[in-house]
Amino acid sequence: MIKNNHLEYFISVVGKENVKSDKAHLIAYCYDATKERFEPDAVVFPRHEQDVSDVLKYCNDNKIVIVPRGAGSGFTGGALPSEGGIILSLERHMNKLLEIDMQNLLGVVQPGLINMEFQKAVEEVGLFYPPDPASEHYSTLGGNVSENAGGMRAAKYGITKDYVVALRAVLPNGEIIRAGKKTIKDVAGYNTAGILIASEGTLAIITEITLKLIPKPKFKQTYMGVFPDVNKAMNAVFKSLASGANPVAMEFLDALVIKALKQKFPQVSLPENAGGILVGDVDGSSQAEVDEQLKTLKDSFAQYGSTEFIIAKDDEEAAKLWFARRNASPATAIYGTKKLNEDISVPRSKLPEALEEIYKIGDKYGFNVPCFGHAGDGNIHVNVMVKDKTNEKEMHDGHKAIEEIFQLVVDMGGTLSGEHGIGLSKAPFMNIAFSQAELELFKSIKKAFDPNNILNPHKMGL
């Protein structure tokens, strides 16, 4: 419980209107997309970097736990105050676009800026910021950096880390650091920015982000490949990419997802013979480049068993093709009352084998396991569907199935998370993915940054 003198200090720094300890605010900031709940003792809204520094220094001196938070849209509990303490919420004041540098193709932002707002702003001047997590309409760029968010365009353009040029951040002791420069090349010193990316707010609090921008592609078109089964679709993924295809996105839906979509959204027309679907976009600087990419995909898909290749003629048709992928997650609710969803990632060549083995694990425990996701970069959204979440045995078996799936993908050279991070929910499985020596190294890094363990403790098992 935070003492009154601590609250008085925070008020003296940020103002009374920016310190909240009433029940309504504590409830509002006690959960994220996991729906788990941990109430903080107070919520503080810093106005600028110096506020962050002053609050952190005080918390460090007084051993007060502090948890940074953006939009709270994470799926693994990375912004949950599991030990109580202070939520430091950056979305209210530190949410500005500071600069678009047209000469150096850079954007400078505060961490609370919404991803989509940034995308729209740079596109208005003919530039492009590719990382597009599904939460882009409400997730913050600070949260995206802290989780190293991905998205549908990762197949061609990469993920958040590929666009972070430099960061400003505040260490737990209140010291302000700069990680990286605005230069294309920088090999002086350790890659501190690289360490802070995906650190889930456990090492420092990011206060400013410099992001790389690229010219906006002038032409884009949507495609859909239809396959008799998901195995053929998965073989078409890595083999078409190896043949020179370079789509912006290559998303997949398996037969269980297709069945769920037809039942949940009967107004949507999906191919009757579809056992697996690949949908995505191609882009380029000319229509000829786009057409060439579409031809490469069509020919490759046909070689590996596609029965139909659909090309959207306009934005309306594109939206119809994308509807199925964008609504895959809610559609799967037909299979159970509790979804245990994970975002595992494997080398693309392992996609056919990974899905085959995942379905076997589902069969072993009696669960439907609909899968969809970012086939172009090997990132699978696995959904173990528990029919009755009040049934203790079913829930236990569901978690056992997830553990076996984690072990499977790690054995294939994959990872526990492609974009959602570790947070609290995946922390118990870190020993599956990392050796004891690696885990001890992580703990050493955490201790070097945060010797008093006040900053977002216990996330990632640290």
C-alpha cells in the first residue's frame, strides 16, 4: 500500500490532476487483454521526460514498484501491476508526434502516440511506416517497441525492431540515457537500443523513439489463394517465397477457421472447396511490378496445389477478401467457451510439419485447435479451444496441450512468441526456450539496469 507521503510527492511532481488513487482508476488500470486483474496502488500520468525521471528516482530510493503502461492492449500481462505499486501511464500526455524529418526519412515520437495515428501522419507526406500490429488502431508505439510488435506486413517489411533508429529512456535510478543516433550506421558501443527493444518495460522507461521511414509504395493489390488442405497451403508459403515472391503479407486460415467463419458470418462468401486459404497484398512502385508479383504467386501456388487464385479488382473486393482473415479470431469462439491462444513462431520451412503436429496434440487432449496467422513470416496463432472453462480437468489439459506445443516449436528451432511477448503468462515456460546459462544472463542484464528490481518485476520470469 502506497503511503500518503509518497502520493504527496508524486502530486508535487506532476500535479494533483495527474495522480489517481480512487477505486475507479485502480480498476481501469488493473487489467489488459489477458483479462487478468491486479490492482495498482496508484496511477501517475507524467507530463514529460523529467517527470518520468523524478518519479523513477523517488520510487527507486523508496523501493516502490513501478509499471510502465501504454494502451494496455497486450496479450501476455506485460503491463499488469502484479506486485501492486505505481502504474506510470504514458498515453495521456506523452503522446505527440515530435518531428517528421523528410531529409533523413525519420519520425520522432513520444511513446504514447497511437501506431495508426503515426502511420496516417507520415502517409500524408508520402512516407510509410510498415509495422502494423492487429492492435494498430489503439496500441501505442512505446508499447510496440517494448514488445517488438509485428503485424501482417512483416513478411516483406519486417517488425518494429527493424525501424527503431534511436531511443531516449529513463533508467530506474532516474538517469536519462540516449540509445542510438539518427545515423544509418552506428557501431560505437553496445547496442543499448537493441537491448531495450522487447524488454517489456523491465529495464528502463522509453520516453522518445526515432523511427525509420520509407517511401510509400504507389501501387497495391490483394490476392487470395485457395487450397484443398492447409498442408498444401503451408508448402506453397515457403516454396513460393524461395522462388522469388515478395508479398507484403501472406496470411493463412486453416479448415477449422474457414468452417467457423462460414458458420459465424454466413453473409460472407468463402470458396466451398477451401481447406486452406492464403490471403495477402503485394505492392510496388508500378502496376507492372505488382502484376509480376501476382503472376509469381499464382504460378507458385498452382505448382503446390491451389485450386483457385483470386485477385481483387478494387478496394471493395480487397476488403471482402481480407474480411475472413480479420475476423478469424472471433469466429473461433464457436468451438469453446475459453480460448488458450498463443503466437508461436517457427522457421517457414517447418510450417507444414508444425501444423500437423499441433493438430495431433489437439486430438490427444480432445480439443479443436483452429490456427491462423502470419504464414509469410512463420508466425502461427494457435487456439486451443476449451469447451467448458468451468471444467477443471479441461482447463488443466488445455494448459498441458499449450506446454507441449511450446516444446514442439522450440524443438523445431522456433520460439514461444512471435509478437505478443512473454509478460506474466508465458514466464513459466521460459526454461523451455532458453538454457540456464541464458536465463542467468537475462537476470544479470536486469540487475545491471535495475538492481533494486522496482521496474515491472517478474515479467519474463525476471
